[in-house]
Amino acid sequence: MNVKIKNGQVDGEGPTNMGYFMIGVNAFAGFDYYLTKNLFIGTEFGLGLQNYNYFGVTINSDVEGFEKPDPIKQGSSTSISRNVNGAVRLGFLF
């Protein structure tokens, strides 16, 4: 992450993209309900788990005499999410 500092204050003009590594897994299922032998409606739903590990932030400066500090650790986060297909499928068998 790069932040522009002007007159000792953070200036929002610099790039501020946070780097991270993400790994996740999703499980999903679906169902169909047959209205007749060849006509059905259905939907899908799922559950996901993601873990983010954020890269440290290094502060650099082109100001003379600036002493570069150790990288600032950003930590990690884990999230669980549920997913539902918002559409109901309508289909038929040949």
C-alpha cells in the first residue's frame, strides 16, 4: 500500500491498494420441484468460507533524512457467507 504524505499529513492522491492473499471454499446444493413429469422449478443455495491474510504496509518517503520504519502488520480476517440464487429456474425435460 502506498500513501502520499504532504506536509506531514496523508494526502489522498496516492495509490492505496491493499495487498492480500485469500483462500476460500464454497459448498452448494440445489433442488428441483417437478410440477409435472417434464416441467420443474428449482433454485440453488450455498455456504462459503474465506480467509484473508493482508500484506504488511511499508512506508517510504523521498524526504531527505526519512528513516524507514518496520512494516505495519495488517492481520487477517475470516468470513462465512451464505449464497442463494435469486432466480427461480423453470425448465423442462425432452
